[in-house]
Amino acid sequence: MNPIESSNQNTNSRRSFLKGAGALATTALWTGAGSHVHAQGSDVIRVGLVGCGGRGSGAAVQAMDAGDDVRLVALGDVFQDRLDAARQNLSVNKNFAVDQAHCFVGFDAFQKVIESVDVVLLATPPHFRPMQLEAAIEAGKHVFCEKPMAVDGPGVRRVMAAAQKAKEKKLALCSGFCYRYNGPTRELMAKVHDGAIGQVQCVHVTYNTGGLWMYPRQAAWTDMEWQLRNWLYFTWLSGDHNVEQHVHSLDTAAMYLNNEYPTECVAHGGRQARTEPEYGHIFDHHAVVYEYASGARCFSYCRQQPDTQSDVSDWAFGTKGRALKRSFNYHEILGENEWKYRGKPTDAYQTEHNELFASIRKGEPVNDGDFMAKSTLMGIMGRMASYTGKKITWDMALNSQEVLGPTSYEMGPLPVPPVAIPGKTPFV
């Protein structure tokens, strides 16, 4: 993901309230602070970050760089050390204005951040997304939330309801599905939808990588702390990597198919290379075949195994040609209507924040609720098929009653579920 440092390429504010003296003092930002939504007449859009890891810190930089009227004024995390590191790294940005009184630690930190700001950045592990999104929208706050949006069917339903409430309240809701905000990807998809490759019959999406980070367990860590610090490797926190990482590719498949989503899927997967207990209980590879009412199919592959061939690419095959997306800036069409993106590199991460804050200023809030929930569910149904070995339909996944994770949060014991076994692990 993007580094904490930024080039500070700010968009121009529509106001000239920063005259001579530069940034406002932190204390001035808290005059009248409360739960009100930023209005066009106010000078500062107050932003709070919940989840101070690398992606959260990156999002905070991009938010601060989205205009001279944006201030980061609150931080929240479950761990003090993560908050302290983020505060130090982010403080170099001229729009940083977080004082000690607005640094919150603990499982309830998100509530305190929400109370203090106009815009909330949600970058905690995906398990917490539905609960925190609900709280932010209920409090009348605009939201940027990282992908994915949930780890189970009940969580997706909560996200869908919160997104609808955001529309009713005229609140901005921007997702971390950054390819949707990437200029070259938008150009490619426009051509595909205009018929450049004919009728799309098949999509092939791949997210094969090596191993990722892992923090060895420390003697003082409880089960909960160990799992939170290594949240990638526990299904209740990440959804497994078919949901947490590969969901970018699945969202690309949805874009190729003009936001059509599958009716059912079958899959296989397992845990072969990453079998040690320190890697939790998730799989290290998945292969899913999604079927659509239109007759199209999506062949989906993802792998996280050290010392293996990497491939992150997304193809669409049509009656007149093929479309390929690889990385943020490699896009081409092969066949009757050949085309290749030859423009300048773009920063999709920055663009999504630029457009989020522009929509707030204009009073025309963006709302990504539909695709951000459905692309997440596409990943979840694929994991369900992979874990169970059964055919999983869209309705089965959406209406599942399985709630992953504990019902209360405390730094104590938390058993690790067994590794799923296709054919034996039941669908719930």
C-alpha cells in the first residue's frame, strides 16, 4: 500500500481562509466540536482515523492532501504503540492537528473518534467494519472505509443497511476499492462497456503473491492480542485472503461485467505451504468459478505462498477481443479494436480521497454502498465454497446466519478455530 510519506500534492481549496498565518492552531479546531456534519459555511473539515496501521496511515495522508481545508484531528487504535507510531509519522504533514486529548486507545476508540470529527476513516481489520460504519452513519458522519466491508453474510447485510441510511442522510460514503477511482481503469472499462471487445463471455482474475508479514507471538500477548496483531491469518478478522486481498480482483470482474454479480459458485482451496500455527487457520490458495445469470463465467485464482510465481492480472474475454488490466497503469485491449493506455501514471488512492472531499464540499455526497457490499459478498461466497466444498449461491451467502468472531471484545483467551476441510466443514 501507499507509504505514510506523501508528495503533498494538495487540491486547491474553494476558500482562502488560510491567510498569512498558515494552518489554524489545534485548539481553534475544537471550537464548537461535536457531531454536526461539515457544512459549506465552515472553514475546516475535521477528520479522524480509526485503525493506525500502514493502510490507515496512508489513508490519513491522502485525506490531508485532499485540500487545504482538511485537518486530521483525532486518532484511534486498539494498541497504544500503533497509535504512537502513526502520530509521529503523520505529524510531518502540514494538515496534521491531533493533540493528546484526541488520541484514543481501546476497543471503544472508534466511538470517541466519531464523536470528534466530520469525516471518519475506517481502516481497522474488516471484522469491525460493519459495527464501526453503522456507528459513524448513525452519528451523521461522512465515511471513508477500506475494503473489504465485512467477513460474513450478517456483516454484509449491516453494511447494506448503513449505506442506505447514508443515502437518506445525504452522507458521503467512499470505499477503498481504489480501482474504481483509477483513471486508466475507468478508461478501459468505458471502452469495454461501449463494446470494444463485444459481449463479455468470460472473466479471468488472478491475485497470486508470495508471503506477507507476520509478527511472532510475544510471551505477554493474550490470544486476542496475538490474533489482532496478525489479523490477516484469522478468518473472523480478515475473511481469509480471498476476501481481504483478492477482493480487488473480484471487484474488477464486477466492473468488466458492468456490475453484474454471480448467482452461484464452486471452489477448491487449501493450506499447503503456510501450515505453521503462527499463520492462524486461513487457506493459502483458492480457486473459484463464479456463474452468472447472463451466462458469463468468472475464473478466479488467488495464492499467498512464498517462493511462487506472482501474477496480479485481470482479463475479460469477449466476442470481439480481450481486455487486460495489470497494476494501476497497464491496460490494453487486443482484437478488433486494439488500444493501450499510454497516459501518465495516476494515484488512485489519492483520487478517491479527492473525490470524497469534493463531494462533501459540493453537497453532492458520493455513495459506494452498492458495489462495495456486493464485491465483498462475492469474496465471502467464494470462501464459503472453498471451505465447504459445496456449491454456494448468492442468496445462501447473503442470508447466511454465521457470525464470525467473538460477541464481546477483551484482551483474553480466544481459541483458534480448526482449519476448514472441504466436504466436512458445514455451511452455516
